[in-house]
Amino acid sequence: MVDSSEPVAAMVARAVGIVGRTHVLTDPDLTASRSVDWTGRFRARPAPVVRPGRVAEVAALVAAARELGVALVPQGGNTGLVGGAVPLDGGVVVDLTRFDGVDDIDATSGQLTAGAGATIGAVQAAAAAAGWQYGVDWSARDTATVGGSVATDAGGLRFIRHGGTRRQLLGVEAVLGTSEVISHLPAVEKDNTGYDLGALLCGSEGTLGLVTRARLRLVPPRAPASCVLVAFGSIGSAVSAATTLRREVVELEAVELMVDAGLALVCSSMGLMVPFATPAPATLLVEVASRADPHALLDGVLTSMDGVVEVVVATDERQRRELWRYRELHTEAIARVGPAHKLDVTLPPRSLADFVTEVPELVASVAPEARTWCFGHAGDGNVHVNVTGIEPGDDSVDEAVLVDVADRGGSISAEHGIGRAKRRWLHLARGPADVSAMVAVKRALDPDGICNPGVLLPSGS
Ligand SMILES: Cc1cc2nc3c(=O)[nH]c(=O)nc-3n(C[C@H](O)[C@H](O)[C@H](O)COP(=O)(O)OP(=O)(O)OC[C@H]3O[C@@H](n4cnc5c(N)ncnc54)[C@H](O)[C@@H]3O)c2cc1C
């Protein structure tokens, strides 16, 4: 059964008038998958799904939702990992995937405008066709959307090189919770005309409004990359190698960390060959791109590093893609074990190795039956702690790990956002004045609290 409370039923009727019957889905067979998150941890009763295709339609939907007091849950590819796009507080899902155009491509300055529903893969393809590259990339690229990536300030595999989504964002078009349309999609690189509303919406997780388009900055394409898998004798030596690589190799594109249990799981569950003769406690995937000989460049640095046990080098593009599969398939392999509690955290470099080494023990002390899987973006201190074998609603492990991260000076969210999964612990990352400033912004831009209630901000705010 979909939510058929009186206000929601009235909203569905209004939505049919705004976007047309074919773009309002109420059959649970069609909507159920939009009411559960990618991990399967967050499941709501199926909610109606409305699919606007024009910004004026989004504005009319927001105006109707205000009038009727109905929550709107923006959704793109539904690949988010913190339960932010799941209608757990009821209301209506607003699916923005019909905004899938990529246009206004400026090959001279390296910019384009993408609809909120365009996938990251589509933006990358458009950028490449114009002789540029989009600087943000991750394995859900063919499903995750521009709107979702702006809303979560997605980071990804090239963060050390190009930064996250916020750094690529020149401006947005969006419908605020007031139903007003803001639109600033500048064609120029330098523009400091007051408040950066795009940056404000970036990372707001749908709580201030619905993004419909984004103006994105592109980066120069890089020459063919060199990609290696390096096995280390300890997590400590892998982490300190990541620091050395950052300092010594300006051409560094990615440094990704895997530990033995995760790599073994990926191999067994996804049918990949074990990459090393002997299993190693930690592995780095390192990629560089340079006009100089990237292999020579890496050889020099790797031979000077402590703790290197074995190196596997990709000599062509096919092998490069194969090496990336060891890292990119972690999320899927873990999902096959069961719904994971996803704790996407960042540690200061000095604490990263100890944290990765000690966190399985900490988890076991709270939930002896749980399994802990760690992997992540070692170059920027971002580790994904995935815990399987605990009930979706039991957050005692989340509490222990997030408090530990905060005690070590880290952040409880690196790139996935706070969503529903972590909002109870926002205070570990942001002080009371920060939170009340966020609440004040929310009240100004979404006075009736209809934009994604229950996400990011503490309950009752
Ligand atoms: C296999 C896998 C690997 C991943 N790897 C990474 C990674 O390396 N780095 C990383 O950062 N993330 C990663 N993610 C997480 C996810 O892909 C990102 O969070 C992505 O930005 C979500 O985009 P989406 O379109 O799927 O958004 P959704 O999941 O649909 O929504 C995410 C949030 O954004 C809001 N939202 C969506 N669209 C809009 C809009 N148009 N306007 C306003 N709010 C909106 C939603 O309400 C929700 O709060 C991964 C996910 C998977 C499944």
C-alpha cells in the first residue's frame, strides 16, 4: 500500500494536474524500489513518486506541498548510502531523473550545464567529447546523478587531484522550499557576486530545496595513466606510503586503500583472480597521469618506500580497468554479505593507520557477531567502515565508531553526507552555533519544513 493519507492523496491529485498522470506513480510495484535505499538498510512504506520534467513543474509541486503540508523527498539515482532519499517520514518522492540533459558545453573555458537527473557518466562523456574531463568519478557513475552529487557534495576516487563536487560547482538552478526558483549558471570562471548559493545547496541533502540544473567546471584531460596495485606488509606502511605519494608525486590521480579481508571478499564473491602471490595486510591502488613517463615516475617513488611486498603493474588500458575492479567492487561485494551499516569517515593522516587497524576490535567489543570491512580513499584520509551482521535499527556500533572518530579528531562524514543514518551524531562534528546557523538557513529557505524532513538536521529543528 502506498501512503494514502488525506494530504498525500490530495498532493497526488495536484501532482497529476501539474506533471500529467503518466508521471505520477502510485502502484507499489513501481514505487517500492524508490522507497528503499541502495544498501537495503532503510526501508519505508512505498510512497507515491512524482516525475517533473520542467523547473516550473517543480516550483508548482513545492507550492502545492507547502499548502497541503506534505513532505517532498528529492531523489536522483537512489545510490545514496545514508538513507537520505528514502521517504521514512512519509510524503512524496520527487524523482528528478527526467532532468537529464547536458548542454551549454563551452569547450573554450571547460564548462557545461547538466540537468539534475543527468548521470555522472553522461557528464563525463559530454566532457570528453568536448576535449575535457569531469573531475569527480566513482563506481556508481552510471546511476548516480548530478542532483544527488550536488546534494551530497560527492567526493569519489579523484578527490586528491580535483577535490569534490563543491569544487566543480559554478552555480545552480534550484527550487527552494519557498517555491522560488533561484538560477545562477554563470558562464565565467571568476564570479564573487555575493553569497554562493550553489555552495550552500551543495551538501544540503535536499533539505533546502530541489536542484534542477548545475553549471559544472571541467578539468584538463590527463595523458594515459599508470596504475599499480601495491601490497604492503602492514596497514601502517600503506598509509605512510599514501602520505609520501601525495607529497612527492604531483601527477597523482588516486590512492585507494584496501585491507586483506575486503580484498579476499571481492575476489571470492566477484570471481576475480587473487592479485598477489601471498595475501598482504594492506594494498594500495595507485594511479598517476603525466606527460612524462608515468611508469618511471612511480618506479622511483615505490622503490624508496618501506614495507612494499609485491607490485602488480597494469601495462595497458584493459589491465588498468581490471586493477580498478579490485577496489570498485568492494561496495557490491559487501552488499552481497548483507545490509551494511556504512560509516564513511575521515581521519587526520596521523591517526588513520591506528584507526583502520583498531576499528574491527572496537566493533567486535560492541557486536561480537559483526564483520568489519574497511576500504577507502587513503589519499584524503577517508575510510569507509562497513559493518555487516547487525540489525538495521541497531546503531550501537555506529555510536561507538563515530565517537571514536570524533575523539581522534576526524569527521563523521567524508563524502556520503549525514542523511538519516548519522543525524543523531551531527553534534560530534558541528558545534551548537554551527547547527543553529544551519537551522536558521533551513527556516529561511524552507519555512514549512517540507524539504526532506528527518534528514541531516537534529529532530525537532
Ligand atoms: C557502489 C557505490 C559506490 C559509491 N561510491 C561513492 C564515492 O566514492 N564517493 C561518494 O561521494 N559517494 C559514493 N557513493 C554514494 C552515492 O553514489 C552518492 O552519494 C551520490 O551523490 C548519490 O547520487 P544519487 O543521484 O544516487 O542521489 P540519491 O541517492 O537519489 O539522493 C542522495 C541525497 O541527495 C538528495 N537529492 C537527490 N537529488 C536531488 C536534487 N536534484 N535536489 C536536491 N536534493 C537531491 C536526496 O534527497 C538524498 O538526500 C557510492 C554509492 C554506491 C552505490
